[in-house]
Amino acid sequence: MKIPCNTKIVWVIGLFLMMAANANAQFLKKLKKRAEESVNRTVERKVEEKTEQKTEQAIDSLFEMGKGKKKGKKRKGTKNGNDTENEMSMDQDMDGDDMSDTPTEETSFEAYSKFDFTPGETIIGFEDFSQDELGDLPARWNTNTSAEIVDLSTQNGKWMRIGLGKSAFVADFITEIPENFTIEFDVIFDFEPSKWAYSRRLGFILSDLEDPNYSLDKDQVGKNFFRMNLVGDIGSEYFKVTPNPQQKANARFPLEQLSKNSNQRGIPMHVSIWRQKTRVRVYVDEKKVFDVPRALEKGVVARTLRLQSHVSEENEYFYINNIRYAVGKPDMRNKLLTEGKLVTYGITFDSGSAILRPESHGTLKNLAAILNENPEVQVEIVGHTDADGDADFNMDLSMMRASAVAHALEAQFGVSPNQLSSSGKGETELLDTGNSPESKAKNRRVEFIKR
């Protein structure tokens, strides 16, 4: 049978339309998927833009203050932030990595593979100096020295600068010292490690001294104590621990960060201290430098917790920030599996971004172990922010942070993606409506909700 020419044309057109419709449907599916991916990348793109701006700064000017400056002139922070003599140009991000050779998330987490630090369950003290004026003494600290608040050009937030003299620092927001607590902080050193100095030391003391404010200008430690010092003296760069005098034992751990060949100047180091009754563990960045089973004798009641410094040369400084003090022994398994909800502060991010800080490794590792041992358990990961900044940005940021946690659990720790979902609440579910640094720190959290 001969098919009319017009019929053939109709068939061809119909076939073309069917193919076009099918292609269009496939295109729409891809378009929808791309749109979803685009939403998830919104905050990440903003973060990358900020990172690119940082990388454009000169790597060679890592610390402007140490080059071409006049000797003996003291550099002070100013209220308007224009600290021309103290301005730092440090080409690195908040997790302490040089931005000229930024490692991938996988590389950072690989370095932290043996990092087992887990922060305390409840934050009771947090200090980022956000409520202090530049150039002033820190308002919530008692000290006998001229420590002041400064703004660093390539670091987020404000920092407490510690310089010449022998000094002690007591935080007013630390009102209890239980048997189980953790304290963390970021520290930057500003001196040339290969240059001679009598003393460059920043220490931490836990002791039975009745009054933590007693003789701040002296090395008062009480009868029973545990003392640690970051030591940057030329030829003796180490982390030193002095346990209680009954043990009559000192220990030193060499630190590459403080060695005379170090390029760590201007890059934050993260110090983590974990007390469990008589046992104290100390970490610098990803390394456990000390694990002392009897740091304090059994039955000793600790009443003093303070920082101490001794800097013998002018124009040499330590900088401190992001001090987090938490109490209680985390019980992740019971919270998640029995109670059905786990709130954790051990998963942290760079400020204003969804980039996981590598010290989150210990908490993520413990969570992954629980999920891998219970493959039938499904959880929703929920990100929360504080109320600072734009509400829409905070919502996007919380979603991206939750997604980043899910990705890390899958990619780094082998958790099945079928067990995980993620969402964000932004600033819509604040746990604390106060405006103190502690209140804001409590609101910045990650929750795991059993489904």
C-alpha cells in the first residue's frame, strides 16, 4: 500500500515531537537536579569568594610587623581598627592552614586521624572578645599586665595580645572546675623563632590554689598543680608539662611549630586540654602531646584555672582567641540511640562558612562508630547558627553546614548515605536568647535526630 506523502510528513512530525518531548523531559529532570545542586552551593560559593580574596594578599608579608619596623616602639590596637604598626597580613584561613597551599578537606582530616579529643557536653564559658573595644584590656579577665584587644588583618574576630613581662590571666566566666572538663583555644605567636630570647612562654595551670587572683605577677601554683607551657625560647622550643610536685617529673615534647626553622609565625595553633578526674590529655593541633594518668593526685580539689605568660623581649607577642570551656563527659551513644537526640558542640566550622575545622575529627569519628555499628539507625543532621548577621544567610549557612557533616561522615568515615539526611534551622531555634559570647556559642550547634 502506498502511503500518501502528507501522511508521511505527519508521521515524521509526530515522531520528531515525541523525541523532542522525551528530550525535554530529560532536560527538565537535569535542570531540576542542577537547580537543587545550585541551592546547595550558594553558601559554598560565598565562602569561596571570601577565600579568593584572602589568597590575593601577599604571602611574603606574612607578618608585616616583623620587617622594616623600628625597634622599641610599642604597637597598640586602636578603636577604629587602623593599627598600622600592628597590622598583620597572614595568608591563611581559620583552621591554621597556609592559604598559599590550602589542603583539601580529606588531607586535613587524614592528618587528624589519631585525634581523639571530644569537647565537654555543655559550654559554660566562651570568649572571642567580640564585646571588647580595640585597644582595651579584656573586660572579662583579671590580669596584672597590659594585655590588649587587637584586630588582625587576615584573621576573623578580635584577639587578646600578650607581650612583655610575667603575667597571669584569670577568666571571670570560669566559676567552676569540675572533675571532667575541656578547654580549647587558638594561639598565634609573633616572634622570630631563630632569634635569641630569654623567655617566650605561654602556660596553663590547673591547681589547688585557693584564690586564682592571688599574686598574678608571680608564678603561684599552689601545693598540687599541673602546669603546661608552650616554650619558644631559642634552642628549647617545646611543649613542657610539670605535674604535681609529688611526682617530681617533668616532660618535654618538641614542637615543629616553635622550632627555629618554623614557618608557623602568624598561623593559629589549636590547643585542646581534656581533664577526666586525675587524668589530663593535651593536644596541639592534631597531635596528642601529653597523656598524664595522674596529673593531679586523687582527691585534690582544683580551685584555680589560669593562663600565665613570660615574655622577656619587647615587640614579641602571643595572641589568644576562641577560648571554649565545656564541662561534662559526652555520652553520645546514649543520647543518640536511647534518647533519640544528640546536641554536639564538637563539630566546628570556619567563621561564616561551611568549611569543617579539622579538630572536629574526634567527634565525627565517635558518631560514625555509633552509626556504623547500628546500620538500621537513620538520623537527620540539623545545623543551627546564632542570630548574628542576615537571617537568610544564616539559614543557607546552617543547611550547608549540615550537608558538610553528612558528606564528611560518608566520605571520611564510611557511614551509609541511606542513614543520613540533613537540614538547617538557621537562627529560628535559639537555645539561649542572650547576647553574651556563651549564649551565642550555645546556639551554634549541630543536632542529630534519630528517625
